[in-house]
Amino acid sequence: MMELKERISFLKSTAIFEATPDPVLDQLARLLDEQQVDPGTVIIQKGETGDAMFLIVNGCVKVHDGDHLFTTLRCGDSFGIYHLIDQAERAASVTAVESTLLLCIAGNVFNQFISDPGFTTGILRTLVYRLREMNRNEEKLAELNATKDKFFSIIAHDLRAPLTTIISFSGMLKDTRGKLSEEKVNELINNQYDASWSSLKLLDNLIKWAQVQTGRLIPKPTVLNLGELVEDVVDFCLPSAEEKNIALVADFSYSPELLADQDMIRTAFVNLVNNAVKFTKSGGSVILTCTMDHDRVILSVQDTGVGMTNDQVESLFRIDKACSTEGTAHEQGTGLGLILCKEFVEMNGGMISVISQPGSGTTFTVSFPVTKSG
């Protein structure tokens, strides 16, 4: 059992009672019930009504609906506040995660102190905090719903379109076998090949994005030579740049080292360079530069492309705003490349930003903490 002084000291340390006068806390502390609950004990059952509030002295509880976890609460947190105000059915259960010591304020005890301004101020403050927390949770839920809707939209539209193309071209080849010119057959085969690659890239991006969202894709950091990695990226992207007559140049005076996941960083840089090539017209250029800013390495991908409006820039990294935009040579995209790029950069301790104006090109800047000088 807690000593009276311990109870008073604990009550004063909580946000809900910090403004309560000492004489009131002294009376309250004497009337509290003390409960020690074991892991797995259900303290509040969803659907029940009650007239008690609980303060967590030590331990941890979870607020949940079946297997769905809303939040976890620890020392100094309170729950069941609304039990003191109304008799509505509880919308969630509260279960002890570990051995937990609770102080319980029953409804009749609450009513003894309700007229004291210091007592009610803390209660009201906590209620306001919980309402704000509920609003934040509602905003997160709305964002998750938008993400889910966009995810299904991508699958329904962006994946269906290339598959429909593949089936259409395959049907033409099947039905007109031996009747088409070699030139027309080659055209259909090339179109079928492009559509297949589009589908594969979309599926790959969807899988990676889903793995990130569910926490199944975890960075595996190794020491990377940035110059060597960028050289590999340039070699990989050079054919598409040459096909559009675009100069692709890496201007590196040194090669710093990073501690990061090689596959993630390579995927991010490939997306940035491919995006720059996609929106740059024939005769333009894409230039990669590397500079230092104190203890961070700054990599920029600058193009002379079509640029973007402020609204386009603001929606670049949002799944609910993602859309596939045709490149200057009618290249197709998945709408997920830059979103994955941002995810991978930030998962490896980096930051990404973009500056762009319509008709004046775009510059993506990525920065990472440096492991050591190269």
C-alpha cells in the first residue's frame, strides 16, 4: 500500500491534479482505492457503463477494441474520465499490459470535490486534451482512408490499363498471325513489352510501398561510397537519357561515405534521375552535384525540364494526391516513385526537398549525415 504522502506526491505530479490545492489533495488521497492488477486483467470492458476514473501509478495498460490497439497509457496517465460524467457505454476496453498499480476515484468521491475550482480545473484540462487527441486520431483515420482509397484506385486504374493493353496486343497478334507486316508485328511487340514493363514497375512499387507501410521493409545500413553508387545510377539511367538526347552528368569532386541501406538509396536516386529525364525535353540536361554542409552531404539532381507549379510540388509526396503524369516523350509512370523515394531517404536518416518553377526546371535536394570523409 502507498503511504499517504506518496499518494499526495503522486497526485501533484499528474497533469489532472497539479492545480488542485494541497488540503483538497490530502482529503482526496485518503479516499482513493488502490488496485494492483496482473497482466491481461480487463479493467474496463467495452460496452459496460461505470462511474470511476483510474490513475496509473506504475505499469502499462492498452486501450483497444479486440485486437485493434488505440493507444497505450503509462505512469501519470488517466482513463475512464468520462465514467465520472456520464453513464454511456464504453467504446473501448482497457486491459493491463503488465503488472500495474492503479488509484481509483469512484463517482461518489468525485462528487464530494466537484465544487472545488482547483479540482475541476485539472479535470477539464484533461478532458480538453483528450478531445484534441481524439481530433488528431480522426485526422489520422481520414488520412489512412484516403491512402487506402488511393491504393485501390492505383490498382484498379493504373494496373488495369497496361494489362488491358497487353491483352489487346496479344489478341491482335493471335487473330492476325501471318497477315501483318513485319514492321507492324514489331510495333505490337514493342508496345506489349513497354506495357509489361509498366505493369512490373507498378507492382514493384506497390509491393515496396506496402512493405514500408506495414513495417516489413527495414533498412539494413552498410557503409556506402556515394560516388560509386551515383556512378552506378547514372550508368543505369543513361540509355533512357541518350534516347531523348538529354545530357546526364555527375559532377563529383569527391566521394563521401554514408551509412545507409544500399538498395533503398539506389532506388531513391534512380527514381530522382528517371523523373528528371522523364520531364526534360530533347536537348536538355540533368546534372547531379555533391556538396558538403558541415556534417551533412548534399546531393542535388537538377534538370532543365518543364518544371512544376506550387500545387504540384506540395502534392508530390502524398499518396492521396499521387497521380501519373506523362513525360515530355509521353512516358508513363506509376505515381508512386517519388513517394517511395521520400520514404527511403527518411528511413535512412536523410531529408529531401524540391524547388521548381513552370518552364524553369526542377531541383531535388537530398541530404544525409556523413559517416566520414572519402
